[in-house]
Amino acid sequence: MPVQLNRYDNSWYKTGRSAFVRMLWLLTSSLFVQCNWHPVSFLRVLLLRLFGAKIGKGVMIKPGVQVKYPWLLTVGNYTWIGEHVWIDNLTKVEIGNHVCISQGAYLLTGNHDYKKTTFDLMVKGIVLEDGVWIGAKGIVCPGIRCCSHSVLAAGSVATKDLSAYMIYSGNPAMPLKERVMEKA
């Protein structure tokens, strides 16, 4: 049986905000958050908070970051979000303390059910626990939990939960070795 996109229906999905707020966020985000013309992290953090994001202290958000719905985002203390990170949060994304999300990483909470002819939307949250590092161009798929201090290497794709203090690489990401932390 062929895919029938004309029968696609995601009317069950609710963003949690009105169309007006979503449009206002889209405009604000494109002018001041996603832009590369100003290097000031404070303004990006302030605007995300104004639109409902829960963001801790000492958070650094670099230019070019995209956040779909800030009211579904929680970020802990002293977290770094690098240039051109895309947080495509159709549902909750929780980012812990001292997390590093490197340039061009993609946190993806939505997908489609390829088994159904109607290509139904599916959404699942993402959790990045304390001390996690998502390498440049890394992809975290819907429903994934990256446990404490796990590492997803550059260009890798997390399709399953990452265990604490483990380094993962590849597509799909596979465990390479334990992450051993040295005292500063």
C-alpha cells in the first residue's frame, strides 16, 4: 500500500501556545536568537526566558541557535550551547547542568511513522543529564536519554540511550570506551 500524505492528520498535536505567540516567537527568534550579527549570549537567554524557557545561571548560547518552542525547554546551570545548534523540540527537552552541545548538533523530538500510510507524527522528549557532551554535528533522536557525563562524538547519531560516563561514536552510535574524568 502506498504512502497517502493527503490523509496526514496531526490535529491531535498541540504546541501549548496560541498561533499568535508562535508567530511572535518565530519573528523574535529569527531576528535575535538565530542571527549571527550579535555575539551577546545574555540577550538570547533573556528572550528564551521571556518566551517560557527555564534556563539556569551561567548559560552560554552562541549565535545561530534554533529553538522550536522555548516553553518546552529546560536548561540547567553553566551549560554551553554552540553555534547553529538546532533544538527541534516539539515536546519537552531537558538539558542538565554543565552540558556542552557543540556546533551544529541537532536535538530531534519528532519523527514520522513510516509503517503507516498516513505517515503519522510521533513525538518523544529528550533528556541530557548533567555533564553530557554532544559533539559537533551530533544528532540525538526522539526519546533518547543521555545519562550523566556521557559523550556523543562529532557526527554521531544517538538512536538509543547513552549510558553514564561512556563515549559513543558512529551511526548508529555505539559505545567506544569509558569516559574517565581527571580532577582539575
